[in-house]
Amino acid sequence: MSRLIVISNRVSAATGGTAGAQGGLSVALTSALRESGGLWFGWSGEVTEEFSGQITFHRDDGVTTATIDLEEQDVEEYYNGYANRTLWPLFHYRVDLAEYERGFAGGYQRANERFAETVVPLVEPDDMVWVQDYHMIPLGQELRKRGCKNRIGFFLHTPWPPRRLLLTLPEATELVATMFAYDVIGFHTDEWLQSFVDFVVLESGGAYADGILRLDGRQIRLITCPIGIDSDEFATLARGDEAQQTFAQMRDSANGRAMIVGVDRLDYSKGLEERFLGYERFLIENPEERKEVFLLQIAPPSRGTVESYQRIRSSLEGLSGRINGAHADYDWVPIRYVNQGYSRAVLAGIYRASRIALVTPIRDGMNLVAKEFVAAQNPEDPGVLILSRFAGAADQLTEALLINPYSAEEMSDSIRTALAMPKAERIRRWRAMFENVCAEDVLWWRRRFTDALEQHQPV
Ligand code: ADQ
């Protein structure tokens, strides 16, 4: 097996990374790296006065992490700028929030060149390189320019936007052209893959058939490769002591009421305003059920230096305050709005104590919270998942109650349906979803990708 080199914006290997930042992704990548004696390379998260390209190595349990510091200007233009103010909103169909600035595009290119130039001396002839996410789209091409002939794969964790939307980006065609340096490109769903194909066929003159994109004499394999969670670990966690303690606390504090839960990074793509309004509609349309439920929305702030994130945060504070002000009683508050992060065990306990999960992003590459909720349920008395049709997860979790998150009416109806759902139906739906969450877990995901990369015959 070739050695694997994973390159991502941030490095959070389960061994060398920050404690607490150990999501399924880092666990899966760490296990792949351990198997192949691999290397994980990326930004340390630290800022330095002047870029030096100095690498800090950390070695633990068969995995080496290699990180570099970036300059303030790189962080501003590449990370806060092009990645989070240009590509993230555009890739989530929010052209209204996307900022197109040449300075951002230049900084993004420069940072990717810096990553390439630093990592290239570490790459050996038989290594496979796996680049992660929208921060690093041009990295493959920068590696090729520096003589790297290895197999290089790219995986996108976000949606790929429709062609017409992507064309609003001034340098869209050039950016997409940099991706032709990869051997394998992976997406969470067929829809994102197809949008990519549409763009390349119409704008770049590529030809696509049977999973292979042919262009400029090269063959690139495109695969749908939906990410999963570590389902065994999560289900075990949900039965463990810490989760059980949280479960008991939540049941106590619910005082017989049905808890509806939402867990999301505070991000406009997660549809939190729409969710609050849909839930309010349910309260208005169902006065008899009103005090029988409450919504616990957990939303730790993210990307707080970006203005659109400050705006969504204050908008949600206003909205939750207004809804609570309009509907609360002396013995009941409709929304518990919390801005903290919790350990995975506590989250598992909260999921298990919930009758309903509202996972209603307006766009999401996949959405792992939906899968975590399913994995944490009690098989004898599972809760109901209400899931946005516009999350990648909706392609796999087809037994969820699928809704359009823009429709407050659908959100309200689905809450009523979920509350009234007979136990036998809840169990039937949950079983089908749990089967999928276990079968297509995070190890399945990374094997599917690395096998495709290993087997690909570049031309
Ligand atoms: P995210 O947009 O971050 O990921 P998601 O897939 O839901 O979205 O993952 C969020 C993770 O953060 C989950 O594991 C969740 O448990 C955790 N989390 C959220 N709130 C938390 C809290 N309050 N405390 C502790 N943990 C919390 C991006 C894409 C997604 C894609 C993933 C993986 O946007 O579409 O599913 O990458 O590819």
C-alpha cells in the first residue's frame, strides 16, 4: 500500500491535534494515515510575522503531522477572505453574501503556492496525495508545477454549485481548470458531481462518460463518495455513563415535554432563521400542543471575524428573543438557545433524549449531525429525524421526514407528524436509517476514496 499524504487547511489528527477537535473526519483520516504510515500536512492555525515555510513535525502512533504558520495577510485574504467570504457562500448558493475581490483571489493563490512549495520536498515517488476541501482547490496544480507526478486526489466537503451560479465568480473557469491536475475528484452526492460535470462540459470543453472526465488528453475519475460517521463509536458513546447522565438530566429538565433538538455550527447555511420561523409557525398553528414541546438549539459561533457571521448571530439572538417574548409563559419557554460547544458524549446524550431532531440546512454538502442523531437513538424508542431535502444526507437517509427548509408550513406540518408518529413507524424508519449510517460509515468513505485513487490509471 502506498503511503498516504493528506493535505487540509487545518490539521487535527486524533494524535497530534487539539483535544476536543476529534470529529469522525480526523479519526478516519488518522486511521488511514496510520495504516499507510502516512503524513498529514496543513496550517497550524498560528500566525507569523513573515512566512518562513518552517515545518513543525509531530509524530505519534504511526502518524506524522507537519504544520506551517501563515502570515496575517494570508489568513486575511486566503482563509477569512477567499475561502470563507467568497467560496463558502457561493458554494452554498448564497451569491448575495459572496464577496468577489481580486485581493482575496490573489491571497488564496499565494497561500496555495506556499503550501505546495513547503510540502513538495516531503513527497516521495510512491506516495498518494489526498487534498481536502474548498480551501485548497488549486493545490494539485501547484504540486504538478513543482514536478509532482504522484497520484493526487481531491475531495470536496461542500456542495458544488450549479453552473449559472458559479459563473458569477470572475475567475470561475480558471479556478475549475486547476482541478484538471487531479486524478480522482470526490463529491458527497451525485447532484454535486453532476453540477461539476455540467460546468466542465459546457465551459471547459470536457467529455464525460462512465465516471471518467476526458479533457486535455487527461482522464480524471469522478466519484460520489458520501462521508459517514464512526457509527460504532457514536452508538457506544450514547450508551456510556456520561451520555446517560446527560440523558437523565435532559429528561428531568424537559419535565414530560417533548424535546426538539438542533445542533449546528452558527452558520447561515444551516437554515437557523428558517428553522426558528418554522417552529414558531408550529406554535401558532397548534395552540393545544404548544406547551408540550420545546426547542433546544445548540449553535456554537464560528468564523466570528467575518461580518456575515456577526449578522446571522445577532439576527438569531433577535429572533429567539422575539419568539420567546411573544409565546413564553411563566412555566414554559419555547426556545432554549445555547451558543456553546459540548463534548461528543454530552451531545450523544442530548440526541438520545430528543423526540425530534430538526436538521434543516438551506444547503449542506452532507451534514453529520443527522447521522449522529440516528446513531445515538434508543432502538426501542427512537426519535424522529426531520431533514432538509437540500442536505447531502437526504440522499441516504430517505426514511427521515424530508422537508423544504424554506417552507415554514412544511416545517410546522412535519413537527406535528413527528409528534404523532406511532412507535412502530418510528422504529421502522429509524432501523432503515441506522442500517445506512452503519454500512456507509467514515471508514467506508475513506476506503472508497483511497481505493479509487490507488486503482486509477492516469493517462
Ligand atoms: P460542517 O459544516 O461543520 O461540516 P456537519 O457535517 O454537520 O457540518 O458537522 C458538524 C460537526 O460539528 C458534527 O460532528 C457536530 O457534532 C459537531 N458540532 C456541532 N455543534 C456542536 C456543538 N455545539 N458542540 C460540539 N460539537 C458540535 C462540513 C460540511 C458538511 C459535511 C462535513 C464533513 O459543511 O456538509 O458533512 O464538512 O464532510
